[in-house]
Amino acid sequence: MRGTMNAKWGFLLLLGILGCDRPSEEECARAIANINKITAFESQAQGKDAAAAVRSCRSQGTKAAVQCWIRATSVEDLAKCEGSPVAGSK
């Protein structure tokens, strides 16, 4: 029983470590709203599309990239961010 408990705690610790560089739902929502504002893409970013964008951001984005997207004030700023959503960037 003790070995099973240690394995469970080890697994939970590993999940915590692997997930520590993932942005929060709130951070992703702010980043997506900023990207939409900067790129003037506001038409379809509601409902299911917005939820899908947040899920994608949380699973694939890093905290550093999302913070960069939040701070961006222009398309040029977005293009400098890691994993930039702007065509023709990094």
C-alpha cells in the first residue's frame, strides 16, 4: 500500500512540474482578446471558438509567450513573440 501511495504522489508531483509553465485560463483569455484587438479579428472569437482558442493556448502556449501576447500593442510586437499567431513571424 505504501508503494502505491508513493507512486501516486510521485505522479501528481510530475504532473505539477510538467504543468508549471502552462498559462492560466484567464491569461489565455486576456492574450486572445488582445490578439483579436490588435489584428481586428473580433467576428468569430466568441462562444465555442473562444473556448477552443483558450484550450489550445493552455495546452500549447507557454507563460512567456502568453505574457508577450498580452503586452503586445501592435502586429509587429506580436510577430516578435514566441509562437506568434501572426502570419510570417517566427
